[in-house]
Amino acid sequence: MDRKYNFQQHATLWVVLIMSLLLVACGFKLRGETVSLPFKSLYVSAPEGPGQILGVKLERAIRATPTTRVVMDPENAEAVIEIISATTEKGILSLSGGGRVRDFNVIYRVAYRVINQEKAEIVPVSEVSLARILPFLDEQILAKNEEENLLIKDMQKDAVRQILWRLSTYKPDAEKTTS
């Protein structure tokens, strides 16, 4: 009984295996994967209003990281993330031939900085700016308002991801060698 290996029977398996190896080799990470932050403990300071909502989402995301815990007192934190501002802007992007709004441009901006225990700024004031296009129809005002709210929530999640990713690239040793 001489059985030869038939490559065509397992072609899909081979393609999936090769694609998986290529993705792992290039450093691909899934979007929801947590990052490692270079701090053992962080305190999140956020202003009242929209900034406070972002602060809560940021705390929740930091708690999901394997290396960092959120503390409730800035004196016990290795570093403090200060959310300086979080604003949403909405402007007209395009008009129809009849002068009605066709699209809005929704912009979400977050300014933040990170200071250490000595109140020295270790990450200078930085801004995350996200923009999304919101199509608009006069006949669907209620639905479009809800869509806008969902879009803003999604931009807040993206802003939190970007802030954490930026913080994960911070090297504390670089600060000590330059001082």
C-alpha cells in the first residue's frame, strides 16, 4: 500500500499556516490586545465633563494591562496621566446642490501629559486628534444623532488605545541618562 502525500487535499491548511507565520513574523498584533506600560502604577487625572468620561475609559484600559495598576492617590503613583482637555467639534463637510448639509466632519481631540512623582513632565503635552465623516439626511435626524453619539464613543475608544500605545513606547531609562 503505497500512499503518496496529496498536497492539494491540505492546501487550505498550508495557506493558513503560512499566512499565520508571516503575520507573527512581521509583528502583527490584534487590535484588542493589551499593551505593556513602563509604569508600575498610574493615577489618571481628568477634568469634569467630557474629559472625565475619557479618564474613566483610560483607567479601565490601564487596569486591563498586565504590568500597571491604577491607584486612587497621585502620591502613591509612579506617574500621573493628566487629561488636559477632551473636546468634540462638528463642522459641515459638504452641501448638496440645494444647500442642505450632506456630510459633517466630527473631530475628537484629547490633550494629555504625564508627570512623575517629582512633578517633572516626562511626556510633554501631546494631542490625539481623530476625525470621522458623518453622512447626514434631514429625514433621519433622530437616527443620525444616535449615530453621532456612537461615533464619538468609538473615537473615545480609539483615543484611549492611542494614548496607551504612545505610553507603551516611553523609555524611563532614556530620561535618567539625559538628566
